[in-house]
Amino acid sequence: MSKQVKEQGSIPVSKVQRAAKFISTGAKVGGNYVKHYAKKMVNPSMNKDELHQNNASDIYNSLSELKGSALKVAQMMSMDKNLLPRAYQDKFTMAQYSAPPLSYPLVVKTFQKYFQQTPEQLFDTFTRSAVNAASIGQVHQATKGGKTLAIKIQYPGIADSVSSDLRLVRPFALRLLNMNEKELDHYMGEVEERLLEETDYNLEIARSREISEACAHIPNIRFPKYYDALSSEQIITMDWIEGKHIKEWMDTQPSQAARNQVGQALWDFYHHQVHNLNQVHADPHPGNFIIQEDGTLGIIDFGCVKVIPKDFYTGYFSLIKKDLLINEAELNQIFYDLEFISNKDTEVEKAYFSSVFSEMIALLGTPFHVEKFDFSDNDFFNQIFQLGDRIANDKMFRKSNQARGSRHGLYVNRTYFGIYNLLNQLHAEVVTTKPAWLT
Amino acid sequence: METATAKKKEKKDHRQLILEGFVSHVLEHGKEPASIFKFAKDLKIKEEEVYNYFTSFEAVKSAIWVALFEETQRQLEEQEVYKEYSVREKFLAFLYTWIEELKKNRSYLLCLYQEKSSTFKTLPKDSRDFKEKFSDFASELVMEGKETQEIASRPFISEKYDEALWMQVGFVFRYWLDDRSPRFEKTDAAIEKSVNLAFDLMGKSALDSFLDFAKFLYQHK
């Protein structure tokens, strides 16, 4: 990372430019999902709430100047390690802000840059203002030849800003997460990689296609078609999927059967990706799912895809085996492999962390331990939060300044956390299928 | 009659020839020609013929700036949607189109202006004619903005708005000269953000209400 710093530094930037960049940081990456993860979860009552609240305000104030990817990092780390208590998480929900939209002249310019034509020349109709904010750009609606299309346009210069944004957040993350620099970089590298991929629209189209084709057989889901001729590094053109987001759809009071159907489709979609494709749509936030009139689930936005390495996969998912929790030696080995505990730990630490992680895994794996799981069960989510808070407030955990957990876990955990959350919002009961090797 | 048009055409071509000759000289040699005499000789025209159009290289460079500006305006007017734009969008569209025009002549501009770019507060001196034309354009925008309430009328200050827009043009130019990002994406972002800031400042804001309130308190205490 420090090497990259130097390379970046070679670009001459005057004071004004730097200042402008600093201001602009906020505009770059949408931190929308922070809200979605923390929201809708049940509020556990906590005695230290007020204290955390104040702390959170301070941190938020410093962070709000950076926004964008900075917040994304803080939020992801908090989720992964459950280090940040609820109050912090709630405060981070304020990170939900709308990036200033691209002005229409800039949209026109972007089109001219890639197609030498204006949107009006390319499409039959084209909305002047954005209909939706995407994480690093915005979405316009257009029609052409009787088809309704969604056109995603990226903010210029985003890719460049990712690395520098992350550098800005480092000092905060260090203090916030009580880690040493090396440990932090271990995660930051992963985050940077994913964020950079997210800015690569060509890659996104390729992956969207690959995954949607591989998942085509799953009942009740639908993917948009992508149009290469109308896409480029900064523009993606795809079918417009008509329908409602989960929250709006729930307002129409769908039947339990309909909710289960959507929930099952979601589960199957992820099951197939994780266990058969070994790569996963790692951004399960509500904005990326659209429920259509007929109850099929439309899935968009493959910007963030995590490829799951084989050995991580095996270790991680053998943890959900129910009876494995009894076999301690095997479990400890997996904990080593997944970097939950390391040789740097003292015996006391090892024992403590093994017990904590066993408890966490037993809880998080609950849906896998039964044939069918009812995600409307708020108690389950309450327990997760309470455990998270308890761990976060535990001296043992706070003193340890080691990164715990493999870097790959960052996005896999986030994905499962996201799915659980979506299923909870749906109040769905789903058949929690497991891969054959685990049963 | 016939000869007159022919002559006129020839004249026009000469002007064009001089402009193009100047640009290609700068591109090939990395600097201005040594003298008008030498320049005319290279173009195979008489020295006094050059003086019919331009009396100095300053004037030539100035004409090139104006040509860039006029081409930008021509392109803007071609865009159907331009007329429907708000003032803010019009100014944005102007800058984006202008930068595109500059891009076609980047090497020429870099040769002449890169070294001095950091010392210039605004655009280089030989852009004076361009500035005049731009000021007309900017005043029109400001006037339209006041009509549509996008720009707040403030005593003294609002008369200087066209000047402020000019400074912004200078800022964008300098930023672009130093921009090393692929496809000049950073310049695009710089334009977007600086124009938004400028128009937010020119628009009616909390400051106006505050001043109004302060004035009221002062007068009626």
C-alpha cells in the first residue's frame, strides 16, 4: 500500500486541486447500504448507549468529511468484526447521503466521449434527470425500439479516487478499530480490490452475463439483458426491470406464500453461486433487488463480486456443520486456517477467542441447522446483536489489536449478513439448502 | 463581380493559412516562429500580406483563442437540448464543449502555455479578445440567471459575476493543462464541482437572508 502511495504522489497536485479533491471525496461513492444493514434490525436496549452515542457523533463528524469509501470501510469492518456497537452503526447510517448527481451536460459529454453521439441521438427517449442513484454514479431511464432501458453512468475519475479515499480513512480506521497498521492493511487491500473492480464497468458486464447465464435455471428469478453496443467503461445499458423494491412490495401486503417464494428464490440464487460457482454477488442490499408483478425476483448490479478461494470456502462452510461444534481439535484447526486465532495469541487468548467464535458461529449458522428457517424471527437477530455488543464491550476483545478472520471473510460475511437481513425484511420462511458435502 | 468573390475567397484562405501555419509551426518546432518575416517566407506569402490580417504573433494567438470559442458556441447551438438548459447547465455545457475543442489542440496549447500555467492567475494575456467575447456570453447567462432566479441580484457583487465566470474558465484551463488522468476525467469532475459551487454561491442562499436580517436589526433597534 505504501508503494502505491508514492506512485500516486507523483501526480502533481496543487493546493487548490487537493482541496477540491477533498471536498469532492464525499461525492464519490454512495454509502447507501450502511443504512440498509443497520436499519430494520431490531433495537437492542443497551446501557452504554449514551456514551456510544457521543463517541459516535465525534467519529461521525470527522468521518463525514471523508464520506464515500471511507465510510464504507468503517461500516464493513464494523459489520465483519462486530466491533462497533449499535450506536456507532446507527450513526453511520447517516452516511446515507446522495452523491451530487451528474449534471445533464456531463451525461451528454460522457456519451459523446464514447459514442460520438448524444443520448437523444442514441435513444428514442432519455430522461434528463437521474431516476436512481447507483453506488458510484446514477441511473437514467431510456427507451429504444419499444424497449425500456436502464442506463447506468459512472462519475468521472472514480477509479482514481478509490485508493486515495482509502488512504484518507486509514488514520481513523486505525484508531476506531484498535488494530496495528499491518493488520489494517490486510483488510484494506481486500476492500480496495473490490472497490476498484466496482469501477470497472466492462468487468461488471462480463460478470453479470456469466452469473446470470449460470443461474438461468433457478426458478423465479430474472436478470436484465446487457447491451454491449450501448455500453462502455463509464456507461452500462441494460433492460429496465419494472417492479418494486422489497420495502414497497411489503407495503402491498403480499401473501406468506408469495413472500416465501421470493425468499426462496433469493436463497437459491445465493446457494448456487456460493457452492457451485464459487463466486458471489457480494452486494445484497435492497436496492439491487426488484420484485416484479408476477412475484419473480429481478437481480441487478453485479459491480461487487467476490470470488471465493477454495480453501477458504472449505474451512468457512465446514463451520456450519452442526455436529462439528463438538469436535474441538478440528474446530481449532479451522480457526487457525481462517485466521481467527494465530500463534501470536497467548493460551488465554486462544481459549477465549475460540469460545467466542464458536458461540458466534453457532448462532450465525442456526439457519443452516434446520430444514426450514423462519427469518421473520426477530429474536434471532436480537441475539446476534446482543452477542455483537457483548463482544465489543469485552475487555479481552478490545485489548487485542490483531485482525481476526481471513480477508476473504470480509465480503462473504457481509453477503450472508445481507441475505439474512433481506429475508428478515421479507418475513420469509425458506428451505435452507446445504451443499451435498455438508449433509 | 466574379473576381471580387474570388479575391475575397482568396483573402479568407490567407487568414486561415496563417492561422494553420502558425499552429503547425508551433507543433513542429515547439515554439513561435522567430519573426514574421521568417514565418511569411515559410508560408510562401509576402510579409506585408501577413500584416493585412495580423500585426503580431500575439494577434495570431488571440485569433486562435477566438476561433476555439466560436467553434464551441457553434456546437452548443447545434444541440437541440441546449436551449432547454438552465443557466447552470448552459455554463457546464459550455465548459465541457470548450474543453473538447481544446483537446483537439492540446499539443499546441501545451507548447505555448504549459510552463507559464502556474504563474498565470487567469488565462494568458493573448486571450484578451476571447475574454471580451466570453464576457458578452457570460453577461447574457448572468442576466438570464437573474430572470429565472437562479442567480441572486446583489448590489455591487452581482455586477462582477461575469468576471467570476471568466476566472473559472481560467481555472479549468490550468487544471486541464496539468491533468494526467485518463480521458481527462479529473477535469470533468473539476468542472462539475466548481460550477456547482459557483452557482450555489451566486444563487440565493442563507447568507442573503442573514444579511437582510442583520440590516433589519441594525435599522430598527
